Amino acid sequence: MSRLFLAPMEGLADYVLRDVLTGMGGFDGCVSEFIRVTGSLLPSRVYEREAPEVLDGGRTPVGTPMVIQLLGSDPEWMALNAAHAATLSPHGIDLNFGCPAKVVNQHGGGAMLLADPEQLNRIVSSVRAAVPAGIAVTAKMRLGVSDTSRAIDCAVALAEGGAASLVVHARTRDHGYRPPAHWEWIARIDSAVDVPVIANGEVWTAADWERCRAVSGCADVMLGRGAVSDPFLALRIRGLMDRSPSHREWQHVLRHMAAYLRKLQARVASRHEHGRVKKWLSYLQRTWPQAAELHAAIRRLQDSHEILAAIERASGGDELMATHRSGPAGRLDPVYAAAG
């Protein structure tokens, strides 16, 4: 069976939602939202705030290994920060060369670095030299900035710099998240490098996963927005749940959503919990029509406690369904997934 990873999704899958999604099961590993490196050595408290899994051996509450992702463009500062991060996240350090956000790209970070394969190589080489040999350094890239002309050069630069594996999001920066994903380019990259390549992009269903593997030639796949839209996607891919979503599953999602909101209220120093729940619901609408109804019901609500009450009313008090979650080594152990 191929491995499945939960993608880092800036502004979407924070550590609270990461806890929920890995807790629902099927993932072999996950990656934090990027931690931005500029011209300073970040203290441990930054990692503890953004990726609190570092306080528990670099694992989510159900034991899924988490890798810290760093984003930056200066080889020296990236190396210094990676060396410190490696003391906190023993499962690896991932480097972000794929973020398409304008605020990041304006400062020469993320996907903008794909215009300069030599700089990619310098960054990875510096980080690899600074991180203990037993800790993997990996990288996530897109196919380029505005076109794919340097995709192979970038992948080779990363691999030769010491990246142990590459996640390839099969779009350029300018493509953003518009379909389609060009999985055939992942196959070209996989043929050009001597390190494992993990496919990423536009995998919303188990059927998409099958097509992605067939076209890309990659055994391993990283799930992003598809897992947010269908939290059971990894289990469907593994054949542990039906491929067609059901009403009973929606009831289970509601209970996890309620638990998610309670965690936000308790653990996140923010007044924007209502916005996070609405954003998740906007993705869930792809899988369950009931999500659109709930989204409409809470659209104008700003108080998270009122939203929680609406979610609990929608859940209707059904019994929790039996499902599976991933164990410490990626095993799938049957449990009753009680939320809250």
C-alpha cells in the first residue's frame, strides 16, 4: 500500500484541524504550516505555538509523525533555523518552494525560488549540512513560476542538494489552485531524480488518487484540500470505508467539527474561530450537501458559542460511528472515534 501524507496548507489546516484530520485516520505523516525564516534565529516558542506537536515528540495526539516546514530564501539563516528545528522535530525538516501567496513571493520566497535552481541547491545544501545526518531534509515544489521550463532543473537541484524526497504539486505558481493538475509532469520529474517523489494536487476522491498514481507513476501521494473536503478520504483510499459519502458519515463529521471548535475556543488566542469553521464548511460542501445548509444557517453568526450550538443541533444526537485512525507507526487500528 502506498503512503498517504497530509499536506501543509497555510491558512487552512492549522494544528487544530491537523489534529482532527489525522485523528480521523489513514495518514502516515503530516507537515506543519510553513514557519517563515527571515534574518533571525527563531526561538522554540515559535515552533511550540505554530506546531505544538513538538511538545509531544513531533507527533499528533494519535501518534502521526509531523515534520516541520520552513520557508525562506537565505541559505545561512535557513540552515541555522533548520538546525534548531531539528532538535524539536526528529521526523524531519521540510523546505517550502511551492507557496504561491503574493505576500510570500514578493519577498522572494516560496514558489518564486523556482526561477533560480542554483539558489534552491544552495539552500538545500546548507540545510542538509546543518541538520544531523539521521534527520531527513525534504522539499516541496511546484512546476515553476509562470511555466514549466525549469521544472526538471529545479527538481535535480533539490535532489543534488541533499533533499531525501520531493513532494511535487503539479501546477505552477501562476496556476494557483485552478484545475487541472498536470500529473504527467510529476512522472517526468520522477524519471529525472534519484530520490522518492510524492505526488500532490487535485486529489479529491479515491478515483482521483488512482488516476494520479497511474499518470504520475508515484506510489505515494500527499492529500491537501481533498482531505479537508472529505476527512474520510484517506480511509476511502485504503478501502476501509465506502467510497460514496453517507448521511451517517456527515453526522460523524459534525461531531468532529464541534470538537474542532471547542479546541479553537480553548487553545487559540483569536477571535476568528467562527471564520475558521465557515471556511472548513465551504470545503465540506464538495462532499456533503448538508454542509451548505449548515453554512447558510451560521453565515451571519459571529459568536463561536452560537455556532457551536448550531452544530450540535445539526448533529441530532446520533450515535458515533465506528471508524479507524492511524497508530504511531502508520498502522490502522479500529477504534470508536469519540469527538469532544
